[in-house]
Amino acid sequence: MTTIAKTIVATGATSGIGFEAIKQLLSQSQPRNLILGARDVKTTIDAYSGLKYDDSKHTITILPLELNNLKTVKSFAQRALGELGSGPIDYLMLNAATAMSKTVAERGPHGSKWIEPYLVNHLSQHYLLHLLRPKLEQSKTRVVVVSSGAVRGVKDPSTLEDEMLVAKDTGRGVYSATKFIQLLSTHWWRRQLPGCVVVAVSPGLIPDTGLTRGSDIKIPDNLPDAKSVPEGAQSVLRAFTRDDLPEDPEQIFLTSWGEWWPKDIYGLTLDQKLQEKWSPSQEEIESEEGITS
């Protein structure tokens, strides 16, 4: 009997944890149809070709995607949907992130008022969910959002907007804030997509990734709770298959040690007014970022 290939659409699968997660999937017997967004398409194609995977079983399509430019997010979504045709999206993995430090300027990437980490870590992927929404609803997709324990670093959500605006000099790091906002949006999408499974997952503390390029964050590689890139990928992949979802629908965060985090750990992200504030509509995003049809 022929096994039907499972389709995965993913961001952040060109290096680090995301690349390793796809690599591990390609070594499994279940056929995969992979549609991946990449800043550098040729380099990514070469990297996957080097894995010598079974291309009679798995298919990989690499499409251009620059997450600091929401116009390319729209073109990626359109091309991905074209590749899918009438087929489903079984899994959507939103993994891309940067810990880049904030630089105060008049405008951000491509004229945005927002800093690059906010665009990459949250707004672009939130926009992608809007663009794929009809297909996700039709497919009953499992949406896996790669989050971080860094969300605990936000103590006062009232400062978030100033931290995300390019022109505001807050003098603080922004990674925790962007991941906090991303988790707010994950809760919002969980409510918007009742037919889908929407989960957040932490890969753990992984020193050896490209996450901190362009930032002043340094992660020592000798921390006792540090994990390797393959271990981090395994944590992410657990979120693809776990079916022991808690009865409380707000308990959506899977830890790197395989437990569902108690809500009080991320209690500030459960504020529905905050979730609404940081989950703009497709129309609002396109108007603000100058995206036309």
C-alpha cells in the first residue's frame, strides 16, 4: 500500500534547528512533501542536495522568502499555494527568528516603522498565517510555532510598542519581547483556527545556532542545561506528533523536556486584549507595509 506523503510548509528551515528538523524527517520512512522558504535559494538547495535523501520518496521545493520584507511573504504564500494545488498543508512550522539587536533609525527594513526582529520573529509569520488561512482551515493543519522560554523576560507589556518601533530609543534587548508578542499571536490564532491544532514549542537553550548573528547576545556553550542542535530539533518535532493535548485550551506550550508548561509561567500572554493588539488583520498589515494586490 502506498503511503500518502505528508506536506509541510516551513520557515526557518535553511540552517540550525529548522534545517536539522527537516533533515531528521527526511531520514524517516514517512514520505514528505516539503515547501520551504529561503533567503538564499541556491545555497539552501545545495544544502539539502548534500543530504543525499531519497528523492523517490520525498520532494523538496525551495521558494524565495525574505522575512524582513512582507512583500516576499505574500509572493511566497501565493507560490506555495500554487505548488499545493488542491492538496493539504498537514503541518506549518514557523521557526525563523533573529536575536539581532535594535538599531535606532528613521525607518526599518523596506520603509517599515518596525524593527527587523519584530518583522522577522512575529509580523511576517503572522501575515503568512493570514495568507494561508483558508488552506489551513480546509486542511485542519497542525501549526507549530517555535517559541522560547525567553518570553519570561517580559515583565511589563506596556513597554512593548516602544521597543518594537524603529525610532524609539529604549536601550534594551528585543528578543524576549518579540518572542512574547509571537506567543500572544499564537494564542490568538489558536482561537481563530478551532479546527486546527496550534501549539508553541521551545527547542531549549541551543548555543550552536545562527540565532544570535548581528546581536550582542552570547550564549556560553558550557551551560549545564544547554542542548545540541539535533536535540533542539527533536524537541520541535515532538510538537508535530504529540496528541496528549491538555484539556485547558490555553495550555499550548510544549517545553524542550517534553512537558506542557503550566499557564502561570506565561500568564501575561493570556491577556486577550494584548493578543488582539498584537494580531493585526491582513488588511491592516498590507496598508501599513504598503503591500498591494
